[in-house]
Amino acid sequence: MFKKFTLAMILACASVPAMAQGACNAPKAPAAVDGSKVTVDQLKAAIADVKAFIDASDTYQTCIGNDLTQQKAAATPDKPFNPAIEAAAMAKVNDNQAQKEKVGAAINSAIGEYKKAHPG
């Protein structure tokens, strides 16, 4: 039974065309900064990196959504849409969204740390 399941998963993954081939590229999250140890220019650069990551993440998530829509539209009775494709796409979106939230919280924390270290 395990061999049948493994074969089914391999075949299902082989049928995931564009997304598996890297049409939508996930952005790399920027490194977190210690707000108490950076200069104002370093903090501004970190904020810009976070904004760029969030913008790239929005583009990535839109790409995944568009790809999913195209794959659903291309489905036919002879070749129906595989629900595993949608599950994989949603997992990627959810992972990226969690990264966006983590990066946003980290930069907000760094800004707070910077303000505490540099009052006034």
C-alpha cells in the first residue's frame, strides 16, 4: 500500500506544471536587525528591505493565485484539476504570509529598540 501511495504522490507532483517549475519565486526574507545597536541609516535601510520583501511577497502570492486560476481553467473532464495542487499552493501562500508577519513584527520591534536606545 505504501508503494502505491508513493507512486501516486510522485505522479501527482509530476503533474504540477508551472508552480513546481519555479514560475513563482518566493522572496528571501531580510535579516533581522538589533534596533539598539544600529545607526539611523542602518535602521532606514532595514525598513526599506522589509518593505521590499513585503512587496515581493505580495507579488509572489498573486503569482501563485494566478497560476492556480490558470490551472483550474485548463482542467478538462479528461484531465481534471488535482486538488493537491491547490493544497500545495495554499501552503506556499500561508508560509509566505507567516514570514511577512514575522518580518513585520521584527522590524517593529527593532524600531522600538532603536527609540529606547536613542531617546529624543
